[in-house]
Amino acid sequence: MHPSQDNTGTERAATSGEPMKHHQVAVIRRLPHPGRGFTQGLSTDGTNVWESTGLYGHSTLRRYRLGATEPDWIGPLDPTYFGEGICRIGTHLWQLTWREHRALRWSVSNHTLVDTVPLDRDGWGICHTGTHVITSDGTSELILRDPHTLRPLRTLPVTYAGDPLPCLNDLEWAGGRIWANLYGTAYLVGINPHDGTTTDLVDARTLHTHEPANPETWMNGIAAHPTGGFLLTGKHWTRIYHIRLTPDHNRIHPRHYTDMSTLCLGSQLETHASTTSTEIGTL
């Protein structure tokens, strides 16, 4: 018996005992992606969007109103920094850098760089749970941190069907779950914050098909919208999509592969028909 199944064939969320939920995305709104940047992180309050863009010599933090066609402010990073994930905590915003092991703290109100602090790992994604900050570094481990200093507090190994789940990239917190882009794919996962088991798998490939065919245009950038659903975009994408999750009846079935690293970098996934998905209408 596969570790993600019970003896009736019902999928389980690895060891947590929760039924695994499989989702597709339904588009609520299609919005411009101002500047079409190399998106590494996204955050919104429902009216304004903050976006982190990457690439050495081109990394920025930028702000724009949701629905605008151009940013209303762009803050360039030092050319030695490669911008990564962002999250807002009160009046400040954290922005990670990739291999520089530095995190930048920005003032939201006046767009000034307030502080730079050391980081013990590569920076990929970051989110705020209300009590902790959580960061990713492209591996199967998430790090819970002090939200004010980013001091590491504990490591959360993430698993899918009992196996380590690599390629965790941009992060968001919504509905009591950590949501993560899987690097190099058009998939998201929902993660139990207590034991690291994968509870949700989201197939967003329908969004990617509307964007330019380019090796760099992977989906990246996820932000929970205050009215429900998520904002999703990608590197150099033409649009930001406000989406909600709906049941996926042609869901991916984990028993068809054993190495979840095959998810990364665009590998195709096998599908298996099912009708047991559950819609998350409140995220």
C-alpha cells in the first residue's frame, strides 16, 4: 500500500491523516502585470501590490495599484543583490536576497531601506503566519524565524506522500496553511504548518498556457487577496491573475511516481481521474 493511501484507495496527506485535496484554478480577474518584471515575490493589501524582482543588476522592489499598467514606485537594489521573496509585517516589509545571505527591511510608508540583516541560508520565499516568519531556500526544508530579526527558531521538513518535497519557492500564508510555488512548475502546494505534510496540490497550468513560451517564464509570485483567493503571476508574465481554487477531477495521483523532484523544472505529471476533491472557497 502506498503511504499516501488507506486500504480503500483514498488519498491521505502523507502522515497527517487528512484527505489530500486536489485543485485547479478558476480566474476571477485578469489584471496587467506592470513592468513585466522577473517576479520573485508578491504581496498585496487588496489595493496595492508590492513586488520583488530578481536578476543581478536589475533587481528591484516595486509598488503599484492593483490593475495599474505601470509601477508608481521602483526601488533598485544594489547590483550585487539578487532580489527574492517578500512579506509585509506591519509598517515594514522584508525582502530576501538569493545567494548573498542578506535580508532587507523596507519602510512601507516612505519606501526607504531601513536595515540589512544577515541570513543563514539562501533566500527564496518568505511569508508571515502572524507569529512567525517562514522562509524557503529551494530545498524541502522551511525555516521558522523571529519576525523582527529573522533569527532561525526551528526547521520544518516538508513531505509529500512520506517523501521529502524539494523545490519550495515563493511562499504565502492563508487559511492556516503555508502555500508554496514548486520551482520550475505551474503547481502550488498547501503545507500543514505543524508537521510539514502536504495537504493540497494545485494545478495552475491553464494560466501558464496564456503566457509567452520562454524558458524563464515560470510561475512565481503568490499573494493571498483579502477578499478571498490568490494573486498569481510569473517571471515576465503579461498578467496577474486573481484566482480561486476549485476541485480538480483529473487530479495528479502520487502513486504514479516516487521522486517528487520530478515535479521541478517542468517535468510532466501523470493524471488520475477522481471525484473526491474539496473546494477551498474562503482562501
